[in-house]
Amino acid sequence: MSLSSDTLFEIFGHREYRGSQQKIIERVLSGGHSLIIMPTGMGKSLCYQLPAIVLANRARLEGQQIEPPLRSVTAPLTLVISPLIALMKDQVDALLEKGVDATFINSSLQRSERILRYQQIALGHFDLVYVTPERFRKSEFWEVVAKRDLVLLAVDEAHCISEWGHDFRPDYTRVGEIRHRLGNPTTIALTATATPEVQADIVKQLNLEPPTVELFHEGIDRPNLELNVEQVWDDDAKYETIVKARTNTDGCGIVYFTLIRKLMEFSDRLWADKIPHLIYHGDLPRSRRKSLQESFMNEPGHLVLATNAFGMGVDKEDIRYVLHADLPGSLESYYQEIGRAGRDGKPSQCVLLYDERDLATQMEFMNWSNPDAEFYQRVHDFLKNETEKINAFGIDWLRERIHYKQKHDRRLETALAMMDRWGVIEGTLQPLKVKVISELPEHLKDSAGLAEKLKRDQSKLLTMLQYVKHQGDRKQYIHDYFGIN
């Protein structure tokens, strides 16, 4: 048996690879770059975890590394860029249980713990280190990574890289620059969903030449998921469907909402009918979100009402139903969300409840998410010239001056979040106490570029609407959209 096959059995307990896993792993071990598109639950993480372990063990066998506690700073290191703190913690915990030397560095750690892990990395500890892309803003992280022999860069949830993707995150656009500074190591990018356009953009954003990247496309089919759309005419019909799913289905379930306000209205109705459930949305404190997610993950039979903030860290096997109480904004986000159902391979229901009025809500939500260049400039000017008043009176004072009588407009929240992510402002957004430290980046002043992004989002919503109206095989419709023959 090869070293990789030995590792597959000894560490992960598997005697055989699934799908293209072996070809992917052999390519990574030979130094080839790869883009992996593989359905949820099919073993994407093994495609970089196993090579990381093999490369570290190979170095030990070749005498390049002394066994712990004495280690060499030239010890091989694999960096895993992951977007979600909960997700990386789950993966590291699972690796530690298998005896793999892995860790994560993120904002959940106390400063003293981060410093300790930095020191351990510098001394040659850890074969795998999970980080968010924002970690590369920290000079002290760069200093310790520079002391190691970086043999592999894994980019999980790689659709986040792409401006065409459905989970755009500014720091992911710097991954190409990060990769260059790291010395252009062997790179593997992984995601469950990516259209052909997104695939090409991922490769481009990583600063890779297309001929050097091999695409491994395992399809996106989940045969155990039953996809349905039910047209409803009011919230009462939606509520009845949710209660029916809760009553008649064993196992856990998720109901997704677009707006927190609507989520809370349904929660109130469930409590009035004495139906227990959890709620999860982005306005809850981080500690509360963490405890709610742990309850859902570790206890049987929960129903959770959630916004899309309840996302990529949800890796529970027995989710029997996923309902969408509102129209999703894109087919990408819809497929990611229903992908949380039935990870144990057992039949699971995915039902989209479509009320035509929800289209207007989604269009309004889209406009909130896409401020134009003039709006960004106006917010920037206020922040720069009215800093004392804004910090004294808060976001409501600023909203009145920015939006005038449009109190429900949420473009301000988007603009502030984007300015924070791109380093235009520093401070806190809740409560709002910030100062301007730089000018707007060019792309936030680019009227044509921002208009093009809005147009792309509108096109995605149209595709979602066409999916709802589709009279044929909905799974085939999804396959066609993602370019799968």
C-alpha cells in the first residue's frame, strides 16, 4: 500500500476512496493545482487533509523533521483558508480526535492563546492550520508563517473568492495576493457549487493559469433530496406548512427566512401554539448564536427558524427537512441551504414556499445590498465630517440624515460593513463608533462596476424565479444552471 492509502485507513478509517478523491490526492501530492466541485457530504475536506498528513509524514520519514517535542521550523505546513469559525473548529476537533496535529487561529481565541499558537507554529508544531482570510491582515501571523515550509494552500468554500459568487467576501478577493506572498504553493480550491463563470473567476482570482489547474467536477446531485415548490397566498398557508413539517417529520428541520422581522413573527405564532423551536439570525450576540447552534447540533429533533446567517457551519446528519419561507435571492444560495438536509443519505424534504409578494421583498433586499457610488461617497463624507455627532448620537442619527424619510432602507448597513471590511473605517459598528482612516477604494467609486454587480444580482433572482415556475425536472434545471451535462 502507498503512504496515502495507509493514511486513509489508519487515520480516517476508510479502505477505499470515493469518486475522484484518489486522483485529486495524487495530483496534490505531485504538486498540481486543482479546483474541486463536489456535493456536500462527499468528502471534500479529505482531499486536502490527507495530503497534508502525508506530506508531513513523508518529511519525518526522510529525516527532515525531528519528532515532538523537538521540532524543525522547516517542518511542512498546510494552510486552510476557511470562511467560518464554527466550521474550522469542528474540523480541527475531528482531526485532533484522529491524532492529527492541527489547530486554528481566529478571533474566537483570547490574545494569550493566539500568541501561544503563533509561537508553536514558529517552532514547527502543527501539520494543518485553519485560518480565515482576514487573518492575513495581521503582520504577526505573516511573521510566523514565513518561518515554515508551506507545502499546500487549501481554499475551502472557494466560491467566496469570486465576485460572481453568491457569498462575496472582500478578504477573499485578496487570496491571489496572499498566495503570491506565500510563494505560490500548490493550491487546491474546493466548493459544493460553482457555475462555469464562477469556476473561471476562482482560477483567475487565485492568479493561476487555467492550463495548470485541473478541474474535478463530481456533480451536485443529491438523490436523497426531494425538491418541491408550493405556491401559497399568505403567511397563514406558510405557517400551516411549517407546523405540518414539524409535526409529521422525525428529525431536525430548518426554516429559512429573508427578514428577521418576518422570522420573529412566525416565532411568536409558534410559541403561542406551544411549539418549541430555536431562532437564529445575525443580530443575536455571537455567544447566543454559538449556544443555539450547539443546541441544534447536539440535541435531537430541533426546529430552527433562521436567516442565511445559519450557514456553512451546519454539518448535522439527520436534518430531515429544509423549508424556505421566503424566495431566496439566487439558485446558488438556495442549493447551498438545501444541501444541509439529508447528509446521512436518508430521504429528506426540501420545500420552497412561494408567495408572489415575496419577489418584491427580495428585490428590495437586493437594492439594500447594492448601494451606488454616490451613496458610498455620501456616507463617507458624513463619517469624515460629522464624526463627533455620529459617535455621540449613533446610527439612527446618521440614518435620518442619509435616508431622510426612508426609515426602513438598509443601504447604510451595507455601506458601513463594506467600508469596515475594506479598511476605510475603524472602530465598532454596534454601537457605531468609527473614524475614517482612508479614502474609498476605487471599486466603491466605480458607478459602472456597481451597476453591473446589481445587474448580476437581478439576473440571479430572475433565474430563481424561473426555477419556481419551472414545470419540468427541477434537479435537471439546477444541473443545467451549473453547467453539468
